[in-house]
Amino acid sequence: MQTHTVLIRNARVVDGTGLPWFSGDVALRDGRIAAIAPAGMLDGSVAERVIEADGRYLAPGFVDAHVHTDLALLAEPDFPAAVYQGVTAHVLGQDGVSYAPASPETQRATRRYFAGVNGDPAIAEQWSSVAEYLACFDRRTAQNVVYLLPLGTIRQEVMGYTEGDASPEQIAQMQALVRQGMLEGAVGVSTGLDYLPNHYAGTRELCEICKPAGALGGVYVSHIRSYGERLEEAMEEVGTIAVEGRMPVHVSHYNGPVARLAPLIDDLRGRGIDATFETYPFLAGCTILSMVALPRWAEAGGTDGTLRRLADPEFIAQLAEWYQQPNYPL
């Protein structure tokens, strides 16, 4: 007879396979699932603790597929906001903006630029590589962590906030960072093509940078270039990167009218592309102020460049004129 740490009896078990729930018992030993059986089949087991579920639902922990706790989880390792909702895994490195691989200067600039989304908490941990960053979470936080290599951060590490196409030498440098990051534990790459400096990278550049990740079994996850008027063009770019990079693709916060969105995903799948998406059940969004309130030419150079311009009276006059346009273009 086996002794278990915990025995949960008479639960409605939802096992995550997509099958209907069933009435069952689940035994745990040393923090791992030791047995799953129809209700009553484990009654002869000995357990240090028995929990009577009384028909309540029992499921594996949920994965938050798009979350921005890259720093917050280090500042608050217990992270009850997720734990209390049954979330046990966070996918970090979203939208092409995160903190590894990155030098201290790149991290400083990124923290300042993206503080409105990722926050900017005081933390003691330091790192530069993906391996060092992931080690900060290992057995130290309540959440399991999955990491996507942020292509915007990687571009910033190699090119700063330079606009225009990357040179062959710069592409090779970015490919090397992607390959090393994958070998150190990342599961794919991400882009946020509305954000700097992601926005400056063209389709061909993204295809080339993604290839090392695709060769190592990685996935491409994207906040696409447009969710509005240029949606179809943006989704075509996703398909091109999937084919050229030889990798599955996942579209982040894919929101809008289903009659317009669903056929574009179906089209990718119909072409043999492994395409998925996630969404949320409301139309509002959340982003940084500069992206929705300033023209692209005002954002050049990142936060430091924007702040310098905002201190220039001539620039303010130019910006005021831009705002006077009917339905000023973002």
C-alpha cells in the first residue's frame, strides 16, 4: 500500500486534455501527482492529509499566456493575485520588450520605456543573460516561468533605437543572441510591432532573426503590426515569418470582430501553418502613453529622446499643430 502526501477525493476532475470532467480522486506525493483514478478507487490508500472535494472542480494550474510580471514576480515572489486565481505559470518576455539578454544600459532604458506596463519595482537581482535571468525565478517564486526572447530588446542591444534596416552584420549578432537565449532555456521569440524598437524591424529582418529559434523548436509570439485597418497585412506578415522561420506562431491579444479575425487564423491554418491566438473578453486595452498620444517621429530615440523634444518650445508648437489635424493619425 502506497502512502501519499495528499489525497483529494470525490472531485470533478478537469484534466486539461479537452475531455469532459469526470468524478475522480487525485493523490499527491512530494508535490507531484502520484495517481488519478475514478472516484472511490483510491479509498484504500493511506494519505497524510485527505481533502473531501464534495463535487468541487479540480484542475491543473492555469497558464497565463500573456502576462507582464517580468519584474513584478521578482519583487513579489508569492504573487497572490495569480495564485488565488489558480494560475501556476506565467509566460514572460511578451511584446518584444523584456530584460534578457541585455546589458545594464539596455535594461535601464527598457525599464523606463515600459514602466507603464511592466512596472519598475526595486529588486535586488542582477543578470545579463537569459540563463542568469531565469535563475532568478528558479524555486524562488510561486509561479513557474516560461520565457520568450524579446526581439525588440535584442535589437536594442545591438542597434539601440536606430531606425531603418539592420545590416547583415547586425542581423548575425541578433541571430547569435537568439540562438544563445534558446540554448539557455527560452521557448521562442516575441515581438510587439507597435513598440520601439520592434517597430523599426521589417518583415525580412524578423524572418532572419527568428530562424535560429525555429531551428531549435521555438515559437513566434507577436503583438502584430496592426489590429485595425492593416490587420490583414499584419496577419500576412505573421504567416511569412512562420514559413520562413519554420516555426509555429501565436498572435497575442487578438481582439476585434470575430467575423474579421477568425478567417485570418483559419487561412493560416489552411496553409499548413501551426497558428494559435489568445484574447480577452473586453474591448479596452492597456499600453504606454507615448504609443497612443504621440506620433512616431516624436518617439524616436526612446524615452530619453522624447523627453528632450518635449522640453523644446519649437517641438511643442509642431506637436500642437499635429494635434489639430482632424482625427490625427497615430
